[in-house]
Amino acid sequence: MRWCVLLFASLLFYAELNAPYLLVVLILVAFITYGFGIWLDQVETEKARKNILWIGIASNLVILIVMKYQTLVVESIIQLITFNSIKYQIQPIKTLVTIGISYYVFQAISYLIDVYLEIEKPERHIGYFVLYLSFFPKLLQGPIERSSELLPQLREKYKFDYNNTRYGMLLFAWGLFKKIVIADRVGIYVDTVYNNITYFSGTPLLYATYLYAIQIYMDFSGYTDMALGSAYLFNIKLTQNFNSPYFATSVADFWRRWHISFSRWILDYIFKPLQMKWRYLNKFGTASALIVTFLISGIWHGASAGFIIWGVLHGIFLASSVYYKPFQKKIHKALGLERTNTLKYWQMFATFNFICFAWIFFRSNTTSDALYLITHVADNSKGLGELLSAQGSTELILTFVFVAAAIIVESIGSISTVAEKIYEKPIWVRWTVYYTLMIIIILFHVETGKSFAYFQF
């Protein structure tokens, strides 16, 4: 009956959002996908199977689009009505939120494709299937799990595992520290600048942009750590979604380290099919597939110009590397930099700045704000003194101390590697670490009331 307990807990967790239609949508997606998965397994002709697949995918996408973009559609209709001087009032459903929908719809689509390709057999147990989509730790922000990796774990009999419980609690605490001690603290500076962009110029703009890179990583990876930590308490291992992405030596390497489950998803289900379809175009086909893939990624994040530009920029960065890569080694060798630490650190520095440049469009409230920042970042500093004095020197010092501490810990390796090093120490050292982390969370957390950044996606 373990699946019953976990399923009930997951549905109760989702219901806590006080949005009954979200539960309805989850159940609708689950039953549609379950039914189409069984149907795909029963039909033998290729044409019929392909039609079933596309209908199943389209059904899920329609639900996603209606829920995610209804406000945009309604507002566009309002503008059209106003432009044509038609006297008719229509209001978007302002209470409509889409928390979690993108993630389990993506899981549903990947499940149908895997069943169609006969990579996976369809799940016949409706309870396990609904649990696979709705398992509460990963429901709101992922990771986006493949059925082959999660479903077998849900079937295993539970047996208390001390190491999993210990690691799960430590991982949860570390994620909580990253979110409410670092991300929310850094977010105060970021919001002050980005929400009043024209008041600042020069250093504050650069300062806020680099801090936003820290904020969004600590926020998103903090949630992921808490999700993985929660799952470990049930002996379930979810996908590790981050692997020190700001230590990447290229944009391609960044996407192998950032939001890993999403990167795998767009690679397998968007980029590879496009690359195969356009393979006759050689490098141009690969470059085009990358740009289209990341354009779709931008649109998935939101139907705004900023997100679309962010996606296209990443597509251009990756497409450029397709043409640059054949000359890369020759240039490094000619400069005497091949396989040197100097080259590695330069690549990390350059990559981080490329990523931060794209973050400007991702975070800015409007494209005008983004362009203002880019065109005024080299001006004489304006507003720096007021920004620093408003937050206070103590807060500034705490911010840098906590950010530096987190960077040092994660530079050692994955959090599991760090945990293993802690477990090797004497008991008094281990519990000093645990209590220090808990005390810091209690004393230095920031109460901003801000939800997780990726809830909106």
C-alpha cells in the first residue's frame, strides 16, 4: 500500500495550493496519457501508432497552452477589441496559476514517445502511473523524471535506510540554506536595481546582474536539493538537476550542468529529431536545430520578448560553437594554451559572462529595461552609495560571506561528495556541522515572502 500513501500525500501537497482546477488538470493529464500509452501498445500498424502518438502529445500540449498562456491570449483579445473600438468587456482569470503543469506535462510527453519507440512498456497500474507524474518532491519544479528511472523505484518495498535518511535531511537543510539565507538575501539587491533600473548606472547594474546569476542558481538548485532530500527519505533517488554550472568551460558544458533533466528532455525530444530531419544541411542544419530548440525553450519559460531573446541567445551561442569548434584546438595550440589551467580559467570566466549577459533579458521586467542596462553599464556609477547604504554594511558582508561559503562547498564537488567527506569525520565534527547549518538557517534567513523563481514556469 506504499503507493497509496505516497499518492495521497502528493495530491494533498498539490491541493495545499488552494487551486482545485490544478488537481483536475493533473488527473486529466494522467488519465489521457495513461490511456494513450495503453492504446499505443495495442495497435500494430505504424501509421495508426504515429497518429495516436501525435493526438496524445497534442492533447497534453493543448492543456499546457490553455493553462499557461490563457492570460496572454485574453489580454491580446482585449487589446484587439480596444483597438477596434468594440464595447465588450472580457477579463482574464487572474487567479489561474500553472505551478507544476509544465513539468508533469513534459513527463507525460516523454512517456508517450518512449512507449511509441518501444523504449518502455506502458504502465498498466493506474495508481503507480498517477504517482509517477505527481510524486510530490518533484511535482512543482521538477526534476523531469523518465518513467524508466522513477517507476521501478516506486514499486520497491520500503525499508528504513539510515544513510539515505541522514543524507536526505542534510541535503534538504543545504537546499533550505541556499534558498532562504542566500537567494532571498541576494534578491533584495537584485530587485532594488532591476525594479528601478533607470535610477542606476555603471557598477550597480553590473553588480545586480552578477548577483542575479547567484540568486537564480541558489533559488533553483536550493529547491532541487530539498526535492531530492525529501525523496531520499523514501529511498527514492531523483535526477541530480545541477552540477556546478558556473564552473562550465563552454555554453554547451553549462547546459550539461544546468537544469539537467530539462536539458536532456529538449536534447532528446526536440534537438535530436530536428538535427536528424535537417542532417542534409550539415553544420547549418545542426546550428539551425540548436537555435530552434532554444527558441522553444525561451517560449516555454514565458511568452515574453525577454524569455524569447534569452532562448535565442543561448541558441546562437551554441550554434556559433558548431562553426568555431574545428578551429578551437588549433587556436589554443598556436597560443600555447592547450591543456593549461590558464585556458580553463579563461573559458570559465568567458562562459560565465556569456550566461550573465543572457540573464539580463531573462530577469529584466521589459526589453527596454534590458537595453537600458546594456547601454548604461559602462557609464559613471549612479545610485551605488544609496544602494549599499540602504541595505547596510552588515547585510553586505553577510551576503558575501554566505555566497563565498556556498561556492567553496560546491567547488569541492557534488553535495554527495561533500556529505561523504563529512561522514568520515568524528561524531563531534559531524554534529558541529549539522548544528552550525541549522543555527545559520534560523538566525540569518530572510523573510521576503518570495516563492521559488521557477514556480512561474
